[in-house]
Amino acid sequence: MLFRNSRNRLTENTTLTLGAADPVVIELRASKRARRLSLRVSRLDGRVTLTAPHGANKDEAIQFAKERLDWIRGHLAQTAPSEVPGIGSTLPFRGQSVTLARGQARVVKVAGDRMLLPPQSPDRDAIRAEAFLKEAARAALVAASDTYAAKVGRDYGRITLRDTRSRWGSCSSRGNLSYSWRLIMAPPEVLDYVAAHEVAHLVHMDHSRAFWAQVEAIFPGYQAPRKWLKDHGADLHRYRFRD
């Protein structure tokens, strides 16, 4: 059905706006790997994406989206707004909520349920909070990676921190590990699970039964933190530290 009309075929990405009274902007993407039409509404920023097979009929793709406008609007209504942390607001840190407050020291530190920010240059509060989280994430992820690498008897290469939205960690064929620094906001067992998961790839570069058996061997009960990420991981991305 998608290819019955040779004219008006979708060969490049474009943007659609549907619904006059309550308009919805949709990114229409042509994919050579896609075999069918698929809609996705990002929980992070509310971006709506309609992916279609390369060469599909554009009018039929648009009609597909029109018929699902109510479904799209329903998901958009559930999208959490982004938040720029500031004095008085809260942030998750190691699974606990901390309130950003003004401190007197020249460095950021966490004291109890407060994250104390330096008095200098208050316009840099969010950036300083981000830097603190990244530094804490690196220390925690290096320690966790060392622990689980020792358990599997393998060495890893280097560790890189990123702000990826599609995955929480990765392991390259050369044994280099990459993690999302936002894991420091999750409960400690979630960060540990991701480290164990990626270190297990040093032994099995796939997601076979042997791989999951390796994860279970070095991190028993991994299912609970894995589910936490699926249920709550997207919430960690709603905090923006820079415009």
C-alpha cells in the first residue's frame, strides 16, 4: 500500500504540522531500514517522529498520522516539562532528592539533603551543579567498573562519560566503556547494574543467554534496577543545565 503511487514518494526528511485548532508538529523521516510506518513521542522533549520506509507514499504517511492525532496529543500531555535547576529547586542525587541552596565554600558539596553552591557568580549555579554531578559520576563509575572487571577477570580500556539519551552505557570492541553521567542521579544500585552490564560485555559482546548469566553472576538480582531504568530513566533527562 505504501508504494502503490510512484509519485509523491518520501525520499527525504521533512516536517509536518497537523491539526488547525491544536497543531502538532511531526518530524517525518524516510528510512531505508524501516519496513512499516511507526510513530514515536519522546518522553524527554515531546518530539513527535513518524518514520516511514524510504520511497513510501507521503500522502498515505500523512493520513496515518492524522488518524492518530488523538493518540499523539494524549502522549504529549504526559510529557514532563524540562527544568533548569536553581536555588530552591530539587535534584535527584544517588537516588535521593537534594535541594539546591547557597553555601559559603568555593566548591559545590552535598550536606545531608542539600546541595550547597558557591556564593560567587550565581548565574553559573546550574553549570556548577552539572559539573559536580559529572565529577561524582566519574568517581562512582570508575569504582564500579573496577569492581566488576575484577570479578570477570578482564581489563577495560578507558571510560568516557556522555549525555546520551538512547543508551545508558556501552562497551566497544576494544574494551572501552562509555556511560551516561546522569546515572549518578539514579539510586546507587542502578548505576552499579549498568556498570556490571557493560563490563559483562568484555566477556560476551552480545545479549545472549550466556551474557545475561554473566551479569547475574557478578550482579545478582539485576532485574530490579534494570526495571527502574525502564520506568524512571527518562525522568533523569528532564533536567537541563545549559540553555
